[in-house]
Amino acid sequence: MTVGGRDRGAVRATDGTVILLVEDNPDDEALTLRAFRRNNVRNPIVVVRDGAEALEWLFREGAHAGRDPADPQVVLLDLKLPKVDGLEVLRRLRASDATRLLPVVILTSSKEESDVIQGYELRANSYIRKPVDFERFVEAVREIGLYWLVLNEPPPPTA
């Protein structure tokens, strides 16, 4: 798969690497998917729309019990989610041996300092505020794709 910006050249990503996007706002979801397409990120993107569904998907429970056992390369996690908020999702991921090392990028519009602090206390790998301007958002998504899908060395799978 090729991941690259229009004017920065192409780079290679791992084939089949899944991105999990946890986003309840349909407009933000559409913008994020559009930004990935615009940056030629062709990795499969799984979208879940609330914290409860995110946990079921990540822990292969409920409707997601039969899914492929491979973990995503990175989780893009909104904080203000219905059912289970993003910080609680992160807390549960870090409490489990199976997901404690999974890269999680908080991608949110929250400007609350307490959210930033709690996110890092819960060992988020990164905290990114969604830019309002689409061009800035496209650039942010390009950098997310480049770093997390190409440059970052993920932890080995846990048994």
C-alpha cells in the first residue's frame, strides 16, 4: 500500500494494516475518511460510533466476537462519545494485557486541559486536537498516517 502526500513523495505502509476510528460525529467521520483518501492512505479503516462498540470491537465481544483476531495498527479515539466515553475506553484498553500496548491517538475537538492530562495519565500515545480548517486537518491526518502506519514500530502481538 502506498501512503503519501501530494507533494512529499510516496512511502510504503504495511499491507492490510487496519486503522480503528472511534468517532460518533458523522461530519467528523466523513472529514477524517476524506482526509485519509486525499492523502492516499489506502489502509482499511474500521469505524465504530460509540465507546461501547469500540470496546466490543477491540475485545472481540458481542457483534464483533467473530472478527479477525488482528489488532489495529492504531486507534484514533474521540473523547466525547455516547455510551462509554473515550477516556473510559482508554482506561479499559490499558487495563488489559491484550491491549495495553496498542497505540492510541486521541483525536478530539476537546480543548479541556483536564482531558489532555487524563489522556496522558492513561498512557495515550498522542493527543491531537481536530483543526477546524480542512486543509490543516488534511495535513494532520497525513502526518498521523505517515507516523503511525509507516515510521512507528508497533509492539509485537501479545498471546
